Amino acid sequence: MRWTSPNLPESPYGNHRFLGPLRDKQCRVPVSLRPDRVLYGDPGPYSSRGPPRVHGDRFAFKEPETSAEPDAAAELEDERWGQDNSACGGLA
């Protein structure tokens, strides 16, 4: 995939109104999220006891111990910018 712009939409664009219509599209949109955000993974299958779960496991940006292993990771070294570590996925 080729990126045409290095700009990241700020958090007002990283919400369900902006990202919702893109859910079924084959595209990736990098967004910047606030550091105090909390995300939830998929609820998983029904456990046959009580009401079905609405949310999955909790991931808080401020609490690294709530993070699962990333689905993919890359470490890059650039002469000008130095080392860059990126990871994606990781919500259980």
C-alpha cells in the first residue's frame, strides 16, 4: 500500500462517524488517538451462561500490562530519523 500523505487525522476524525463507513472497505487509515483512551477487543463466543458479552478484553493506552501480543511488528532503522518500532493488532 502506498501512502500519499504523511498527515494523521487527529482524534476528532478517529471516531465512529468517520471510521464507521470505512469498516467494509479495503483501506487503512492511520489515526491519532488520545493517550487516555480505552479500547475493547471482540467479545468472543457466547459462553452459554447469562447474557452475551458486549465487550471483549480491555486495553488502556496508559496501562501497558493490558496489551496483548501484537499481530505484527516491525523495527526499522533510518539514517536520518533513527530507529522506529511499530506494532499493530494486539487486542485479544
